[in-house]
Amino acid sequence: SDDELRKMIVSHPSIIGYSFDDNIKPTLDAVRDYLMLSDEELRKILLRLPTIISCNFDDNIKPTLDSVRNYLDLTDDELRKIVLRLPAIISLNFDNNIKPTLDTLQYRLEISDPELKKMIVKMPSVIAYSNIVPKL
């Protein structure tokens, strides 16, 4: 809607500088196709994470999602559910943000790989907890 677009631009004015045909549409199409999202699901992700349009799918988004999928041994549907619940995962770096958190969770909770997977699928927001990983 116009109101949603207005809110996105006010909160992220850099959006104005992006070309719809060259930047925005290719990224959103690639995300929708990769995760098999409906237009409504893609709209919800965009509203929760407007900065997705500043990410390059092949250089940023796909490597992160592939790494999460492989590390947790996720099905397509499980990955899709995680992204729908935690769109911010798209903007995180796997090696610097996600993997250290997952490793720390698994170590501290003494849980197996399948238990970690089950926890993340059920509550993906724990991936974004920066206070889990000890600071050096």
C-alpha cells in the first residue's frame, strides 16, 4: 500500500536511490523464487526488513541461506519458515553472526545437531541473540 511504502521510505530513505528494475525487482524476485514465497509472504518480509533491497541475492542472501540450510540440515520448507519468522536472518553473515551463535547455543545447552535444528525451526529468533556469544 502507499502507506506501507511511505513508512519504508521514511525509515530507510536510501531506498529512493535504488533502481526498481536493476536492484529491487531482481532481488525480490530471486528471494521469492528461492524460498517459494507467495507475493503476500514476500511483502511481509519486505515490510519487516526493507533493507533487503540493498542486498545482492547472489553475493549476500543466497550464501547466507545456503549456509544455514546446510549447517542445520534444513528442508526447503524449514528454511522458508525460519525466514518468514526471522526475516533479519537474510541480512546476517553466516560465519560472523549466525554460526558463532549456533555453536555457542549447542555447546552451552549440550544439545545434539537434531535438537539444535528443532530449536531453531521452532524459535529462529535465538539466532539474533548477540549476547549468547562471549565477547573476547
